[in-house]
Amino acid sequence: MRNPPKPPRFDGDSVREEWNRLAAVYAGAQSSGRDHYRFAFFGPAHIDLCGDVRGLDVLDVGCGAGYFSRAMANRGARVIAIDISPRMIDFAREAEQSEPLGIDYRILDAADIESALDGLTFDLATSCLALQDMPEVPRVLRGVHKVLRPGGRFVVSITHPCTDTPFRRWERDPGGAKRWLCIDRYFERAPFQFTWTQWTPEPMATTAIHAPLEDWIAWSLSTGFQLRGLREPMPTAETLKAYPDLDDATRVPYYLFLDLMA
């Protein structure tokens, strides 16, 4: 029997290093509009799930270059946004300077929310496709739960644990069209490398945690959250017309949304 591959390093320092290295490409894909998965697919679905945020105090967890923070602020929320990567926060602050929305960007490891944001409370917390990149998910959940007001919500999107597995490959026909998705090692609980190709000039890798769906639900409930809803978004007909390459996202779920209440 072959030995399983050695898991990559996955801690706060390594995550910070990876996203500092990727920050310029990542922010550029957003500012140029190349990241259509975010702008046309999972981003609008996540915004819709958050609902009316006018007048709410919102915490954006793992804000990156600030895309979702700006979406919340543009809809009337008061936003504090955190990210472990100083370079990401640099790009977010540059966008804030160009178009001031009153967003308070802070360099912070989300695992330290409970101690670093002690005394602050929020109506809503969000995390847009970032929680799977954090080495200490249960600790992050505990921190978010601590700073939410009673009845506050944590709206989370992650890569879908059923299809974003340590082994994942599309089987293609001779013409290159996708036939079916091959996945394996679903029950592994370990970090693995994720390769970005959609909007990068060359493939770039970051590390994420894979855990079965039951773990994500158990982590959330054991923290004290109630599960209000679960969604697996699909591209709309209008989105598919504009971006036909998203057709495979109508066949298998790429993202999982959790609507949690404190």
C-alpha cells in the first residue's frame, strides 16, 4: 500500500505567508473583474443570504482585499473587517482610500477574535470563502459566537466539502469537455493544497482544510450556534449566458453556505 502524501504545513504563519504572496494577483483579479466566480456566482448568492444589512454592525472575517466588506458597506452596514495577511489589508485600505465607505480594516488572525475584539459586539458576521483557509476553525467559530449579539447571525460560505476533496479531477472527453467529476479521500481530515487557475497568470497554490460535512455542522453546533439554513448555490440562467464556463457548477455543488444564529 502506498503511503498517503505528507500534509502541507498549515498554521497561522504559513497561511499569512501564502496569502501575502498571492495578494497582488488576488486583488488584481477583483479590481479588474476577472474573478467572475466571485462577482457573478457565489458573491451575489452570499450577499442575498445576508439580507437587509442597513444600519447593522458587521464583522467580515477573512476579508482579503475587501470585496465583501465593500458589498456590506455599500448596502448600509457599519463594517469592521479583519484578515491575517498584511498585504491583503494594504490592498483593502487602498480601495477604501479611493472610495471611502467607512470600513475599519484590521490585521488580525481570526483565531484571536475573542481576545482581540473583546468589548465589541456585532449584529452580523460574514466570512466569504475564507473559513476553510483557517487552521483553527472551531476557535474562529467560538470567537465569532462570543462577539455576536443575542440572535446575531454568522453567514459563512466555504468550498463544498463534498466536491473540494484532497483528490479531485474532471474526466474529459477527447474534445476536452467535462464528462464527470472524480473525487476521492472525502473522509480525510487534513490540510491539502488548492491550486488557483481561473484568474491567475499561472497556477498558484494555497493551503486549506478538508473535513467532511458532518464536521462543519458539528463544529458550528458545539460552539453554540443554531443552524438556520444551508444552501448550495447554482449559477442563474443570466449568469450562465454571460459566463458559459460556469455550466459545470449546475451539475455538482462547488460552494456550501451556512446561516448560523448565536
